[in-house]
Amino acid sequence: MCPHTPPCPDPSGPDREAARTIISHPEQGWSLLCNGIVVFEDTGELLPDGEPIAPHRPTDLITQPPVIARPVTSTGDKARSPAA
């Protein structure tokens, strides 16, 4: 039973990850929530009944490839741009 006021969300509810952390082991990549859920740093979960929840990190955060900076030459001149 959750001792918090208001009580932590039920492990079957859509807001289950909002429960308070009661044990944290960041060096091992997991935490135990008050409602009995084990959450992992990859966003996967293990429900109290043993049911696994797959990681659910957003995958659409990167929409463009990273920009790679061109180095400056040893004489202090800027490297030519690809358009030059």
C-alpha cells in the first residue's frame, strides 16, 4: 500500500511511471517505484506481476544528420567551404 498523499498511480494505469522512486540504482540502470514497477534507464519496465514493457524512448528526436565542423588550417586560414 502506498503511504504517499496523494497515492501513487496504480501499476496498471497509464500514468504508472509517475509513482515515486523508493529505491534507485543508477549505477545498475534501474529504479523501483512505490507501485512495485521496476523502471530501467532504457525506458523499459517490469510490472509487479512480471510482465515486461519494452523500452519506449521516442525515436523521432533526430530529424537531420549531425553537422560536422570543418577544421581550421594550421596557418589560421579558414578551410574552404564545400560550395567554393
